[in-house]
Amino acid sequence: MSVVTPLLLKAWRESRGRFLLSATLLAAICVFGVLCRASLMKVLVPNGPFVGDSYVAYIYRLVYGGPARGLFTIMTMVLALGGLQRERLHRTVGFTLALPVDRARLVWMQALLGLGQIAVLSVLPLLLLTACSQLAHVSYPLEQMARFGLLWFVGGAVFFAVAFLSATLFRSEYTALAVSFVFMIFYPITVLFPPLNRYPLNIHHIMSGLAMPYFDAHTAQLVGAPPWALLVSMMAIAGMLIFLAVQITKRRDYS
């Protein structure tokens, strides 16, 4: 059996509680959002700027541009916690480092599993909204859900990578999470000022489409081609941050 499988299983056992909690909370918003749409639509989609299908605007306000997206962003950072720093805190790092695999592979497998979990969470609304909408005799465009899922995954990968690097740098999980939250809150503020405001650098807006050229605010739908160059650049940044975390782990003394 390949060494990859047991390393992925080890990473899964360490993160499954956080992942299952994330999936449950995200699923609850989607399912109850559809079931309770009659009352919630009056709050989230009042008579305002939206034209066209009010259910489409409602799902955007609730899921892709609202509370569900915010929850997803937080959970991507929570999923990045753990690793050797956490094991050192719990005095189990000696056992892990004694395994016949190098540190780099341990960290890469943790990152790979985390990105896989983010991918699952990104498409979870697509699956749940499709099923629940059919049962409720309403519909939300499948193509829109797939495109938002792509934006969520790429944006989530960046937030995951930031938290992953923080979890490598700081011994305490709480410190790493606090630093990640500071980044999530204050980074969008910094890009509001020149010269950064000339470029599409707000990851929250990239994920929701807000104020982006590929999003029509009147219909609450994505239009035109996805921003492929931007998405590739974001994945490259996430990869570099994870690579940096691996290099730091290889040189750190965990004794």
C-alpha cells in the first residue's frame, strides 16, 4: 500500500470533526434556507434593485453572497489548523516524527486533504440546493452554482493557505486562528486604498462576484467568462504559501 494512503487517513482523523461540523452548518443554511424561503425572502429580497427571478436573488443573498459564504470562509481557516505544532502542544509529535516518512510529505498530505475538503464544501451547496429546490418546486441555475463553486474553491484555497502558514509559524492554534481572522477582516480594508483599489484584490468580492465585471448585480447572476487569469494567480499564491509552510516545517526543531 502506498505511503500516501495512511498519511491521508492520519490527516483525516485529525480534521474530520472540523470538516463534518463545517459541512453540517453549511448544509443547514442551504436546506433550511429553501424550506423557510417564504418568510426569509421577505427579509433578504425586499422590493429593491433585483430584477428577474426573486428566488435566484434570494439564494444569492443567503448563500453565495451572504451568510453561507461567510461561514465557508471561516471554516476553510479552521480546517487548516493542526499539524506538528498542535502535536507538539499535545506531546505526541515524537511519535509522528518517528514515522518512516519525511516531514515534507506529512505536511503536503495535510494540505492536500484540506484542499480536498474545501472542494467538497464548495460543491455542497450545488448538491443540496439542487435537491431541495426540486422538492420545493423552485429552481436555481445549475451553471450558476457550478461557477460560484469554482470561485469559492479558489478563494477558500487562499484563506486555507494563509491559516495553514499561520498554524506552522505559531505554536498555539488560537494564535494562528486569530492571525488568520485578522487577515480575513483587515485585508479587504487595505485593498480599498490606492493604488491597490485599481485591481480586483478583494477575495471576498471575487468569491461572491460583488462589484466584479463578471457579475450582474441586477439579476444576481454571474455573466461572461470566469476570470481565469485571476483564479490561476490566486491558486499560485495559495501554492506558494503552502510551499513556504512545508519549508519552515522541514527546518524547525520540534523537540
